[in-house]
Amino acid sequence: MPAVRHQLVREVGRRCREASIKHVARELHLDWHTGKELDKEYMREQLSRTGTPQPKVIGVDEVSIRKGQQYRIVVGDLVRRRPIWFDGPDRSHASLARFYEWLGPQRCARVELAVMDMWKAFASATAEYAPGAAILYDKFHVIQHLNEALDEVRRKEYARLTSDAERRFIKGQRYTLLSRRANLSHRGRQALKLLLKANRRLNTACLLKESFGQLWSYRTEGWAWRFFTGWREALKWQRLKPFEKFAQMIERHRDGIAAYCRSERKVSLGFMEGMNNKIRVIQRRAYGVRDDNYLRLKVLTSTLPRL
């Protein structure tokens, strides 16, 4: 009987990696709750075989799991490219401190680099529990803030204009304005060209956004910051308040952004962004499941090999 159960656990666990519990339980003629428990047993076995995480480079991000500002923190080992922590109950200093306490002082001392967004609570918890780790702010989140600044300029321009003839170039063009030009269709590029020709302030904002990407190409902090100083000078007299606020935010987080230029800190930053997308897929597949432990197991085993 144990051998039969072991085989059933493997069968259920493998299938639940690609399908919902409901679908798998129906195919194998199992009760839904039985299928769920077998899947959890499979995932616990997966984790037991991976050993204790001893990361040197970590990525920290938050994930919204339900409406109403309910978040979980996900921490990934960026060298091994796997999530090692998924817990909450929110995105506070105390919540990330729970990760470092779980990791323990010896393993915290091994952490050399922590990649995160510019959320103050994450930086303060890392500085407290892993003081030897350098902090690097994820460029995806930096660009996200820049896109938000551009979108705010778009909204203010739409509100400032009074005639429908002027507004028609801006209306419905949010996606066109915020997308990379290389990703736009021919029609989208034509619409963007008309928009930027019709509105000088949006044209300036769009050029500033495009040019900011050059910051990531520098190999030394000095040259990167020299470029940023020139970029910020270009904001003068442009009356682009959202961009000025963005520049002030970059100034406050200077060390964590300039650190991207150091060659020893060149790490793949796309893993955490891809992990967030993977978690959203898991959430959709487990729609209606309110078991936080089940979701945690799903996330932590999402990149592990099948048993």
C-alpha cells in the first residue's frame, strides 16, 4: 500500500504542476480535498530534496495576493534562479525581517548582494540583518516609476487642453506612449508620431524617458552619475513636475542605482519579474483556494524539477 500511495502522490503532483486540483481530481476519480493533500505531500518532498538555501545574491519583491492591499514577500536566489521564501503578512520591515531570521545569522552573512525595488522597508531590514550585503535597486522598478511620471504628464496635458481638436491626439494613446517603440505596430508608431508632433511637452517627456535608458550602459559609477546629472539638468525650464520628482527619488537612492555599473554585480534581473508573472499564473490556476500554505508550496516548488 505505501508503494501505491507513493505512486499516486507522484502522479497527482506531476499533473498539478500544469492543471488545477479540480481537473486532476476529476481525471483520477479523487475527492478534491484528497487531491489537494496529495499535491501538498508531493511538493513537501520536492522541497526536502533541495536542501537548505544558502544564497549569495537575493532578489526581494512583493506580490499582491488579494484585493485590499494584501501582500506577500517573495525572495529568490538569483544565482540558482529559484524562489526560497514566500510569506507575509505584508511588505513591512517586520515581514522581511522574518525571512532573515529564518535564514539565520550565518547564512545572512553569506549574502553579498540584495536586489529590490526602492521600498524603504526592504532596504532597512536588509541593512539590519545582512549589513554586509550591497543593495542594488532593480532597474525594472526604476523604469516603472519613470513610466508613471510620463503617464502623469499625459493626464495633466489632457486636463490642461480644452478643445476636442487638441485632446484627440492624446485620448486613448496611453499604451502607445508608454510602450517601447520597437514593440509598436506600424499604426501605433504613426499615432505616436502624430501625438508627439501635436504636443511639445509630451514630446519632451518622451525623449527624456527614452534617453534615461542610457544610464544602464555605463560601466563605472562616475560616468553613470555624470550622465544622470546632465539628464537632470535637461529638466530645467521644462515644467515637468512628475519628472522632477522622479529625479529627486533617483538622487535619494543614488548608491543602490549606481551600483548596477559595478561589473561584479552584473546579475540577471529578469528572474524576479518572471517570478511575479509565474505567481499570477499559479493564482489563476488555484482560483478559489484560500490555503496560504498551499500557495506558498506552489511558489517555492515552481522552478524545481519534477520528481
